[in-house]
Amino acid sequence: MKKSILRSRIIQIFEKHKLSKKHSKVCADYLIKAELVEARSHGLTRLKMYCERIQKKLINPKPKIKIKRISSSISYIDADNSIGFISADIGIYQAIKNAKNTGLGLVAVKKSGHFGLSSFYAEQAVKKNLIVFCFTNAPPALAPYGARKSLFGTNPICFGAPVGKVPFILDTSTSMINRGKIRHANKFGKKIPYGVALNKFGKITTNAKEALKGTQLPIAGFKGSGLAWMVDILSGVLTGSSHGGKTKDPFDDFSGPQNVGHLFITIDPKIFIGKRYIQEMKKNIRLIKRLPKAKGFSSILYPGERKNKLYKKNLNRDISIPKKILQEMDELNAI
Amino acid sequence: MKKSILRSRIIQIFEKHKLSKKHSKVCADYLIKAELVEARSHGLTRLKMYCERIQKKLINPKPKIKIKRISSSISYIDADNSIGFISADIGIYQAIKNAKNTGLGLVAVKKSGHFGLSSFYAEQAVKKNLIVFCFTNAPPALAPYGARKSLFGTNPICFGAPVGKVPFILDTSTSMINRGKIRHANKFGKKIPYGVALNKFGKITTNAKEALKGTQLPIAGFKGSGLAWMVDILSGVLTGSSHGGKTKDPFDDFSGPQNVGHLFITIDPKIFIGKRYIQEMKKNIRLIKRLPKAKGFSSILYPGERKNKLYKKNLNRDISIPKKILQEMDELNAI
């Protein structure tokens, strides 16, 4: 489908679900961006879920978002159960503003929801020449080290830094693979890789449905479990949002709003060494790219480069949409 | 050896190496602390190395440390090639002060050296009721994903949060195991675990000497490599310190000072939800500890608990010191 047509259709669907024109546009752009970077698990496959949660009054289509100024560096946002895209969009905008003013920004968002990829927000800060951390929590998917039941989300660690050209953006879940990929595999009847998830009896499984009922494995055992716990504290406990396994699964828990929390930290990289920052950063990338390559590698990519290549490749192409999702879109548009 | 006697002897050794009494005490306490938490690879085994670098004028025993105030939240410290313990000690003190004043602190340290365990500094901030990140870089040990040569250090990610009792402190290298453990195995002729390092031909090795000449493996491939890169940017590039594989190995590179960088971020967790923070944090820990246990586990520990137990266990015991190190201490004391 042509991107412009797809965009209009998504906007129309969100407007039918009572989102303002402005918010509908923001959400459409983030969903399309996920498709362009081929993170399909965070794209159109979630449109039906967002709309269902609006219909069930678990996402507030007309949120009254309050931004509380704590200092010129620190802000606290009550997202009033808005769709995650909108609150995170406002959150990162504020975090950028704070760091531009003072060199350092910290923004907490509470009462939010799933916001797509963390890298969407990191990228905005990096394009304004800032270093950035984005943290968000997610529904239970990972067992803490020593437990046999899921509690942490796949809790990504997202970090961005300006490089002078393609942003350096690391966006890594603390699980072996992200949950969206398992959901996507489940939706389309595909297998998942070996060694990334256990079934509910604690056995390794490659069946996506069984994995969703079981638990995902963290990276590096105790280390990955600890990193997921860190993200739970930063985005859940600190922001006054859900934590400790209480974040609701947006796909199958309709007992209340998700109450996801986000935390953004922004740093002006020029505060310590001025313009030398960008020179040193370029040198850093150059030194690493020049290393002798491992077998099977023709180049060394920094985090963010691969997604950027996909984005550029897909930017002027039509977006191919599976029949199942086209059908969902027709149904959502018909209400 | 009795702890008080050991302490006096270390202080004496550092004073003979021209450190001030005050600095000698600080360094002795950090070295003993490493022994107490059984992180032997960061304890007395390094004493000789520190002294050698002082003798070779690569560590400055009488540093003129400058603290530049950038804002009430942000400070920049030039450590003048001091021993890492001293500059990091001053760095975390300043970061605590800044967060106590403004809710948020950011302190960069340049021209520093190896500072022991990151958790030593995180703990100080947590005991002052702050959330904290400590980042530091290290000499080449890990190959970036796609390369066959070491460049990143084992670059730990250290995060701390107040819990109301034993501090939550995650201190995790981005390598499968920390380099100090491999050095320790090498010093005492022990084997290292399978699958944590490659020899210089790119083959897995359990020989510590071969591993030191080869490269260590990051946790979770591209993810761990990206996290190590993040730490290199934060503690190296941003602070104006060495980066991109230029951090000198303290044990065998005497061509100049290490120029290690540290970055401390401190957050007052009460800024968003006030006293509720500590209640929610306790709830978080309680929820997780109550989960059904995996096979072989009788309890779920949060990061920091294990080290704290070791510390308490060893606090009133004598410290056992290998003959080899006793001999080194005698030699260092005889200069």
C-alpha cells in the first residue's frame, strides 16, 4: 500500500476511535515508522489492540496530560492513560527542552501505555544533539533469576548518542528476543528460535503460543535479570507507575489501564569537552570500524545503523501489509 | 591477618609510595573492602600494580585534583592522574552533593585510573538515599560484535537504588566474566570457565594466559557489545578520557597514564512520588521474593544481597592472604 494512503487510513481509524486529528497523526507516523524499520511486531500488528483498549475505555482517547515542573531540569508527566505514543512524544520533547536549557534533563511519565520502539524517542533527542536514555517497563515476560514465573517485562535499555551522521542508538531488550517477535510468530503460525523461551512447565520451546504461556529467558542469566530489574525500578517504581509484575498485558488483560511508566534522561554532550565531543565520537566510530573483521562479517556496524539502512531502503517503497491486518483495518474502519 | 594490621600495612606501603596519609587510608579501605566481599581480583592482588605505576610516574601520588562547577547539578573533575580510588571517591561525593541540592547530579571524571569495584561508589550514593549510575571504562578485553580483536573493556554497568535496608546494587560487566577473574586465575594457575573467552586464534579456551592474549566474549553477542560501546561513550568520549581501545592496561602497558574516565549520575528518588518511593520499592522486592522458586533455588536475591552477606560474614574475621601476595607486600614495604 502507498505510504500516504496507509497514513490516511490509520489516521481515519484513530479518529473514528475518538483520538484528536493531531494525536491520530502522531500515532500513525510512529506505527508507519515501525513498518519502515521492519520492526513489524511494533507496527500495524498492534493497531487492533490499541483500538480495542480505547473501545474498552482502558486507553483515554482525550487525555488531559499534565506536565509538572520540578526544576528547570526535571519534569513529571501524568499521561492520564493516553495512548503511549502521545505521552512518550510529549515526554521526550520535554526532556530535550530541559537538557537544552540546563545541560541535563530528567523526565518521568506515569499512567502511560505501550509506546512502540524506544528508539523512536531516543532518535529525536539524538537529532537535537543530545545523549539520551529511554527506559520503559512492560507486562510480565521474564522470570527473575531464581524464579520460575515471569514477572519482569522484556524491559528494554535504550541509549542514544550523536555521531554527526546516522544516530548511535542501542535499543536492546533484556530478554533473548523481544516479546513482539514471539507475538508476531504466534499471529502468523511461525516458530521461534531455540533457547529463547520456556513453556509453562519450564522446558525450552520453539512454539510461540507455548512460549507466551511460559516465560522468556533473560540475556546472560543473573546479569540480564538484574538489568530488567533496574529498568523496572527506573520506569516503574521511580515514576509512580506499575511495577513488580503489575503492568497489564495490553493484548489480553482488560481489567484496567496498563499504567506503564517511562523515564527519559538527556545530556548535552558538549557540557564537558565542548565541540571536541563530536570529533572524539567520530574517532571512536572510525577506530572500531577499522578493526579486523570476524569470519562472516564484511563491516562492523554500530547500533542504529542497521535500522537506519532499512528505513532508507523502505522509505520510498510501498508497505506490504498481510491480509489478516488489512482485514483488521477494514473492521476497525467500519465501526 | 587481622584487618587492623593489614590496614596499617597497606597504609604504610602507600605512604612509602608518596601518597598522603589521607589518600593512603582511603585506598587501603577500598582494597580491604574488595577482600571482604570476596572480589579478590580487585583487592590485594592489585596492590603491586598500583605501586609499580606510582614508581614509574604513571600514577601521580600527589595529584592536584580540580573540580569544575558547570551548574549546581553538573561537575567536571580533572583527576590529574591520581590513583582511581581517590578520584572516584571525590567524584561520587560531588555527585551525591549535587543530587542532594537539586534532585539530579551528573559528574564526569577524566585522567583517572582503575578504581576497584563500581559498587563501592554506588553504595555510598545509595546509603545517602539516592539512585545512582556509575560508569567506567577499562583496557581492551572484548571484541566489538563483528570484529576479531579486543577493543572495549569489560565496561561494567553499575546501578544502585535504596531499598530501606541492604542496598540494591547491580554491578555487571558486559563480558561473560570480569577480566580480574581471568587475571586472578592466571596468577594462581587456575582454569577459567568454558565459553567466556577466545585465544588469539579465535578458538574457545579455558587457559587464563591464552585468554588474556585473546579476547573475552560479551554477554548476548550484539547486545553485550552494544552495552560495552555505550559505556565507552559515556565514560570515555563524553568525559574527555581515553576511549576506542586507547585505555592502557594497568598491568602491562607502562607507556603512559591510563586516562580512565568515570561518569556518575545521581537521582533523588523522592522527586516524583516523595516518601511513597521507599514503600513501593519495598513492595517491589517483596513481590519478587515471593515468586515460586526455580529448581535449585531456596530464595531469590536482589543484586547486592550476595555481596552484602559476604561482607557481613567476613567483617570480623581475619583476612587470609596468599603467600605470593604477602611476599609482594614485604617487597613493597622494603623500598
